[in-house]
Amino acid sequence: MVSTLMGAAMADDADNGVRHLVLVHGKARARAMVEPERRPLVDIAAEVLADETGKIGISYSGFCLTALPHKALAAHEAWTKRGHRVTLLVTPGQVLGPDGEPVYVGVPYGASARMILLYLQTRAIRTGSREVELGRSMHDWMQRMGLPWGGRTGQKLREQAARISACNLRFEWEGDNRSGFTKGGFVQSGFRFHERSADSRQSSLWEDRVVLDEVFYQALRKHPVPLREAALRELADRSLSLDIYIWLAYRLHTLEHPTPLRWAALSDQFGGSYARRRDFVREFRKALAPAVVAYPEAKVEVDDEGLVLHPSHPPVAPRLFAVSG
């Protein structure tokens, strides 16, 4: 579909027509019809469209408008991210080093940190408790997301878990009665992972649970955003695409009319590490397509000036969220 909005440049569907090809021709035929570099998009679209489990993930609304860094910062460096009417500040925590002196462990970053937080938020809402079980429950969820605990993937997850456990955060909302919280963490206690023992009698050396920070948990309960678990699985190793998907899930269903967004505004929210605007635009467009094909209901167009967002159904129907919640 091609459209014009208020005289703007011609806009093309952000998914490059992939969803239509999969719906009309099926996965195998669609893969044969596109260039090799677009075949991963076909795979994502096919997996999400074929999902019949209806499983749901949850994010706090503040993370729909802000995000963690994509790459590691200096261990002592804090992170500030501004979104629409909200700012996130994350400060790194400290632990005792080998010599008994405190050392910074750094702010959580990347796709692994995002997936851990999504698990914690999802389980907290699903169970109605800020005490979240780990062990097999988290292991099974990460396995479904394609993130096994073994090898390098497991090492990344444990590193990010330590950063999440130690850091402090602050969300500041503007212009309404939601003041956010002035100080808090993702978790209050728990969240220490260890290697599994080869001795079956000591098969569980994991912490039994994590206790989410009370203030963060209450904010999450008031402002949860439902997401498709199948989409999270397909984007589990793409941190920028995850951020875009979660943002679209929060934003599109609230629109009443087509809404243009310039690259400058998008750069303010999603950029920050790019010296040149054109570098951001190139990387954002690459990350946008997977996010849109993972959200079949999304109506998003892209042109030389930025995006055009159209009113769209949410990725999870409200009635389904009410039942599953």
C-alpha cells in the first residue's frame, strides 16, 4: 500500500510487503519470492502469524517510551533516556570485588537484559505477586525464547542479571499526576545465578525467587502493556527491534488518525549513539522491519521524512489480556 499524508513524500509499508506475501503464498513460497536478505523477515512473519498459543508478555509503560542502552557503558557510567513525557535514569550498583573493595558492575544493556526484565514483569502480573519464581520457570521461558542458559548465552544472561539486581532507577513523568518513582530498583532481593552442579544431589544452585521492588511493582500493576510472546521470541536477539515493537504496541492502538513522526523526533527517542543522523536512519530502518512483521496488526509507513503511524489494533486483544491476566 502506498499513501500520501498532507503532501508528504510517498510512504511505503515498513514491512516491505512481507506480511502480505506470507499470508497469500505461505512461508516457503514467500521465501522464494524475496531477496536473501529479506528471508529472515519472512521467517519472523510466518512464526508470529502461525502462533496459536496466545501466550502474553508484559512490559511497564515506561519501558515503551524509554529503553536501556544497547551496548555496554563504562562500569561507573549512569544512563539517561528521554521519551515522550518521561525520562528514565539508571545508575549502576556496586558489589564487593575480589579484594573486598566495592566495584561498579555497570548498567544493564542489550537484548539479554531486556528479555530478563520482560520475564520478571510478565510473571509478576501473571501471578499477582512481586515475588517471582526463578529456577525451572525462568529456565523454561528462556528456552522458549531461544535463550538457553548454557554456554555464552547463559553467561550473558547471568551478567545482565547481576547488573539488574544491583542498579537503581528513576522514571520521571511530565505533565500529569503520574510522578513515577523517585528512587527504586528493578529488584529488591534475590537474583544471583550460579552454575549448575554436576552432582544431581545439588541440581539446583539457583536462587528460588526474585522480589521486585515494591514501587516498581505497583507502577507495573497500574500501567502494564501486553505483548505477544511469539513476537518477543522472534526478536529476542535484536534489542533495537524489541524496543520498536514494544513502543508500537503501546502507541498504535491509542491513535485516532494517521500521525507523522520526523526522523529528528525518532532519533531523540531511539538514537543517542549515532554521530550522524543518516547513520541512525539507516540502522533504525533495518530494525523497524523485524518489529513490524512481528506485529501483524501494525500499520506503519516509512518515507524520506520519517514514519507515518496509523491507528492499529493492539498486538493482544483487550479481552484476551483480561482473561490471561
